[in-house]
Amino acid sequence: MRELGDLARDAARAGRYLTQSLRLMVGVPDYGSYLAHHRATHPEREPMSYEAFFRERQAARYSARVGKCC
């Protein structure tokens, strides 16, 4: 039988995945994932601030005009 601590940890993990999924579905970028990726792949470079990251993601999402008529 699973212990209460295991269930709480699994519920917290599921909550994080659900939150991340919902944010991605509505277009809110995940700064925490960006920071983890940046630390793992570019440790020598300074990461963007949250504000710069958010602006860059918004620009990438809304300024791409490929295939759009307007």
C-alpha cells in the first residue's frame, strides 16, 4: 500500500503538469521550464528576465505572419 507522502508527492506533480498544460493551451509561456533548459544548455550565459522572456514569447507567437492574410 502506498504511503500518504507518496500520494501527496504524486498529487503535487500532477498539479504541476496540469498547470503547465493549461498555461500552454492558453499561450502563457513557462518561465520555469525556460530557466531549467537555460541552466542545462547555456550555463555560461545570463538568462532573460521574466519580463524580457514574456515579451519575446508574445512577439514570437503574435508576430509570425506566415500563412496569414492580415
